Amino acid sequence: MHDAPLSYSQVKRKVTEITGITPIYTDMCIDTCVAFTGPFAELERCPLCSKARFEENSRKPCQQFATFPIGPMLQASRRHLRSSKQMSYRQNETEKLLENFWGNILPTTLSEYLHGSEYIEAVVRGDIRSEDFVLLYTIDGAQLYRSKLSDCWIYVWVLLDLAPEVRYRKDKVLVGGVIPGPEAPKNLDSFTYPGFHHLAALMHGGLSPMGLQW
Ligand SMILES: [Zn+2]
């Protein structure tokens, strides 16, 4: 006997159960001008185009976007021995670089961020510690279907603790948020606010402090 296929909401629940990651949904302007966060959190109309936030005579938002909180994803990256080993690349390389730094030996190859003076100085200052996660944030537009105009914007976190040949792999890049288009976000900060807010809470809560400052 075959099991009945799961409904969309059941699939979402299963993914949450397995990964421990629950997306945060935030209201946004239907034309992707702003997200209703920070100074816009209480507004009922888009401050740029005046379109309504909610459907008529209801509190149902016209449009929302998803943020995937980084905390549980980072925890998962250190949960398994193999990924945990891969995560020690930065730490191992930094130890070697530090030995050279104190011996006044400059790196002979400058192939990545680890070799930059900004990074090693941040380590020496104690801003980046060996147990920290170092993350790169990047955002770009994506067209999901070739034949259909359904552009959306996706931002990702790249774990710079991983070796360069691993860190950009599809299974290692962490999706931070998905913003429906087709327009590009006009006030990008308002859309990344929930993701960065979550990251800042991790830093200040001391649960999983980050070395990078922005
Ligand atoms: Zn708008």
C-alpha cells in the first residue's frame, strides 16, 4: 500500500521537524518596495507607492517573504562529525597564519580572505575568535523558471569557516531569505532586517558569537 502524498503544509511541517528551521514570514509591499519591518513595521500602506499592506477589510497581508533564521542552520553545520571537521578549515589555516604573523613572515600567496591584513588584524585584536563563525552575506536576483517571468530575490550566507572548494557548494550555502519579485526590492535593508536582527540576537545573546562586524 502506498502512502498518500503529503500536502504542501505537511511537507513544510516535515522540513521544519527534520531541520529544526522554521521560516519567519514578514509582510511586504506587493510591489516589493519595502518590507514592513523596523521603522515601517506599523504602517498599513507602503511608504513609497501607497499600496495597501492588507487585503480589503482584513488583516491578511497581500504579500509576504520568507527569512530562514541562521542560528539553527549554524548549529546543524557543527552537529555532524564530517561537516564539523570541514568547519575547522579557517581555524587550522589561521593558526598557521598566526605563527607566520608573529614571525613576521608574510603569506606568499594571496588567494583568499584569510590572507588579507583586515582578517588577520581582526584575529589579533580578538574580534574574530577560533570558535566564531565567519559568514559572507550576498544577494542576487534569480529566475526560477526559464519560460516564466517569476523572478525573485534570494540572499545567502556563505560559511567562510569551510575550505574554498567546499564553501560555495549547493549543499553548503545557506539560504537566508527569499523575496518574491518580479520587481527588485527598493529598500533592501528593510527586507534583510529580520535576518540580520536574528544574527545580532545570536551575537548579543552570547549563544553563538560572530566575529564579523558590519
Ligand atoms: Zn510599494
